[in-house]
Amino acid sequence: MGSKIRKIKLWHFFKASFLLGCTAFGGPQIHIPLFIKRLTQEKKFIEAEDLLDINAFCNILPGPSTTQTLAAVGFKLGGPRLAFIGLLAWILPGAVLVSVFALIPGILSSSHFQFIPAMTAAFFVFSIYKMVGLVRKDTVNYILVFALTVLTFLVKSPAIFPIAIVVGGFLSAQFGSRKFIPNYKPLGSVNWSNLVLFIIIIGLVALAGFLLSLNETTLGVSKPIILFENTYRMGSLTFGGGNSLAAMAIEQYVYHKPRMTLEEMNMGIGIVQGIPGPNFNLSTFINAVSMRNLGYNVWGQLGGCIIGMVAVFLPGLLLIFFGYPLWQKFKTYPIVQRSLDGIFAASVGFIGSAALLINRNFIMELASKEFFMADVGIYSLSLLLLFSQKVSPPIVVIIAVLAGMVIA
């Protein structure tokens, strides 16, 4: 009987995660409200407050925070196996679509995605509205959201993200009004294996990448391994979500070691904005294109897709396997409980900063747009449909892509 219950739970969670992976457009700012709707209100897998606390914890870690949030929910419900199943179901739909676009480059052109920036800017305006509504009502939290929106907009260094999270947690712990329930749990023994594996992998791939880069032109096996090292490193060090990953990818793949053109990179960024699932699926696209540009056939390019999918998500999953059991114990301490609201407020501030940046760039580039009024129309229509909450985000994306196809 117990085995049957576990199988049903696994299937239900897999199906819910897969449907999220097929319908969650727009990045973490849209993902979290959708997670709350699907996982807490409809499926009742977890309470909304617990999900937001898990998301706050995942924002402390490097990597894709919403992907780690879903994996941590799976871990809470059924351990590492369910976490892995949920993660796979969540990333596969978007990864498969990205792979198709990467392996068949002529299927879409950049002109088909010409209105994606307008749609994305509208998504960010709507998302900050939704995310601020999830912040616990407290003066300290609202000040954090506003201050960190401005600060992370002005300061471009990636180091600002972990620093802001620590400061947000500290201020919330000291001055927040959240009530806590003392329920100390002894730490007991700590399973270090996943953290050790995380460190070993990053050490080995860094060493291999350095040594093989010295003979990259003579050793055929070096190129895929170097790409794996680049991607694993980005997945291990990226704070701030998909926008930070895109910035790091441009530096690594376009400028530092040119493996693709800026136009190809922008195409990948546009595709990721227009498909469901995590924005970290960008790594699937850029590794496939890099393998093509390095002279590999379609099988090598497919290998690039797999490298991108595995290497960017593996660090975050290992950190969840190590950190979440500890988090379950640490979060019972009052100071940790009170810090959660500030950590979540800081993450909302990051989204606010991204919304400012995306909308500023959209407005500044309008003057140079060939179809100025069409961009304004798509932006306005996207806002209208999103705020009406009667049209799902996938429909908004389809409208933007179809408009690009018609104009093209």
C-alpha cells in the first residue's frame, strides 16, 4: 500500500511539474505566482508560505532559484528521487524546444522575435506588481524592495546580489515584525557528500578546462569538456537569475573565447524569453550553437544541448540535496525565520531592478525601431492582457511571435 501511495505521489508531482514546464513563461517573476497557483491552491502539495520560504532559501544559493525551489519542494515531499523527477519534468519542455531551434537554425529568424523585447518589458511590469503582492506586509520589507530595486539597478557588479540578500536577511531579522514559533531542531549529523561532490566536480572541470584549453586546437575531446566546464562554472556562480546568466554567457561565449556571434547570442536570449520553463535553458542553446560553430555535426550539436542542460542545472541540484536538509533544521531558529521575509523582499528587489533595466532599454531603443508603433502596440496589448488576468501568458507570447512573423 505504501509503495502505491509513493508511485501516485511521484506521478502527480511529475505531471504538475511537467505542466508548469509547458506553461510557465516570463522568468521567475511569473514562475513563483504560477507555482503558488498550481502547487498550493490547486494541487495542495504545500502551503503558500512554505513555498515562499523555500524560494527565499533558494535565493541564497547560486543557480536558477525557481528551478531549485521546485526541486526543494520535491525533496520536501519525497526526498532526492522526487526532487530529481520534478526537476527533469520542469526543464525538459523548454530544453527540447530550445534544442529544436538550435539544431534547425533556419526554422525561425531573428525578425520573428522582433517584438519579444516589447512583450518581455510588459511581462516585467506585470511581474513586479504580482511579486510585491507576495511580500509580507511590513515597512521594513517594502523599504528593502524599493531600496534594492534602485541599488541593484545602479550597481552592475554581480557581487551585489549575495551581499543584498545577506543585508536584507539581517535587517528583517533585526527589525521585522514576523512572528516566529521557537521549535529548535538539533542539527545532528550532516551529510556532506553532495557538497563534496559539488566541489570535486567544479575542481576537476576547472582543472581539465585549463589544461585542455592549452591544446584546444589539437585535442578534439577538449572542446566539449571546456564547454562543460564553462557552463558548470556559470551554473555554480550565477546569482540574480537568467539575466545574470545571459550577461555571463555573453562575456564567456562572445568576447572572452568567441564561440558564437552576438547576433546568435541575442537570438538565443529571444528564444528563451519566448518559450516556457527556466531561463537557464539558454545554456542548452549556446552550447549547441557553439558546437556547430566549432565544426561538429548534428550529433555533436545534440551533445552540446545535453552538455548545456546537465552542466548548468547540476550544481543547483547538488546544493539543494546538501543544503535543504540543513535548512529544515536551521529555519526553526527565530533569527532565521525572521530573516526569510527580508531575503524574499531582496529577491523581489532584484526583479524590480530587472524591470527597470528592461523597460529603460526598450524605451531607449524605440527610436531606432523600424516598426515603432507596432512595438508600442505589442507592449500595450501585452500589459492589457496580463493585467486583465483573463488571458494566460502563453497566449501573450504567441501573439508577439505571430506579430513578428506577419511583419517579417
